[in-house]
Amino acid sequence: MPRRFVRERRRDPYYRAAQREGLRSRAAFKLGYLDDRFHLLAPGDRVLDLGAAPGGWSVVAAERVGPEGEVVAVDLRPIAPIDRVAVVRGRVGDPTLEERLPGEPFDVVVSDLSPRISGAYATDHARSVDLVRAALALARRVLRPGGTFVAKVFDGDLVGALLDEMAPSFDRVRQTKPPASRGASSERYVVATGFRPGRLGRTAPGPAGPVPPASAI
Ligand SMILES: C[S@@+](CC[C@H](N)C(=O)[O-])C[C@H]1O[C@@H](n2cnc3c(N)ncnc32)[C@H](O)[C@@H]1O
């Protein structure tokens, strides 16, 4: 790990709070913020968490949906067991993933999927948009009517078209940047509520092409 990164991380108040509170990642604060602001998670909800490793969001979701709820966590990487969370190791974008999910529908689908960062902004942005499209395609198949979809995206010129594609499928689509997102980071979260099944928007492939296979990420 580069020294500068380690030094900055030690100064990061969200990293320090995550360590103090025994959370699996500083990302946990972002879902907490999104839920406090948009009231995404209710007791008893079924939640699908895409790009879930190491499990920060899943821990928060499991707490907030309570013992009557259920969380299913999906990632390419392994996730150490979490109370009341079912873990599915797999790739979002793989058409067979849905068959391995324990039951449908879900009340909420959240995606914190991130591409492996190349450092080339246009490439990372396009890959991030492709991951949102893959998560959205899955969400459209597994969300209940009225359900909620939340996804991280790296901001850039492809986001407008992405929001246009999402709009017909939801009552409302909003964007936000949680305080725990690093100031310089281009990440945003799209919060889409009131799922309307069967009203597909146009889905154009991004310039980076389809979501790459697991081995390439
Ligand atoms: C920022 S991390 C998620 C952090 C997590 N929300 C937390 O709170 O601990 C992004 C994750 O996306 C996963 N990922 C990227 N592309 C994926 C794909 N196509 N399918 C499944 N997981 C993917 C990565 O393996 C990585 O673990």
C-alpha cells in the first residue's frame, strides 16, 4: 500500500470511526447516510446488496431491516460470514447469477459496485456506468413494484443518458454525494424510488462495452 495512502487514511475521520466502531468498511457510513436521508430501509425488508465485500453495507442493512428482514450480499470476492446475511459469490452481469439468489422479489437493491481503478478517468467512468447498467438490469428483474434501487456511479458525461434510461422505470430518480465520500472523489449515488415494472428505458451499451468477466476486474 503506498505510504501516502496509509498516512491519509489514518487522518480520515470516517476510517477512524469505522475502526473504532468495528465496522467492516468506511463505506458503511454512506449507506447509513443514504438511509437516514431517503428512508430506504424498513424493518422486514428484503435487501439485495451488490458489490458487498467486505460487508460494511450488509451489516448496516441487516441492522436496519431487523430480524424479520433479510439481506443477500453479492460480490466477486469472498465475504466473511455476517449475522442474518446470505452471501452469494458471483459476478453482477452474469446472466446465471439470478438463479443463485435465495428467493425474490426484493424491496430494495443497493449497489456499491466499483470497477478496478485504472487511473484513466474516462475509462473508469465508463466502466462504472456499465456496472450500474448491469445492476439496474438485475434490479428490474428482482425488485417488487414500488421498490427502491440505489447505485454508486463515478460522475461524468455518460451519467445523463443513464438517468434518462432509469427514469421510465421509477417514480423518482435523485442523485446525492454522502459526506463520507471523499471530497475529491467523483462518486455519486443515484437513488431511484417507486419501481414501475415493465416500463423499460432504452439501454445503450457504454463505450467500455459490457461488464468484463470476473478475471478482468
Ligand atoms: C467499494 S467495494 C464495496 C464496499 C461495500 N459496499 C462495503 O460497504 O463494504 C466495491 C466492490 O465491488 C465488487 N465488484 C466489482 N465488480 C463486480 C461485479 N461485476 N460483480 C460483483 N462484484 C463486483 C468488488 O469486488 C468490490 O468488493
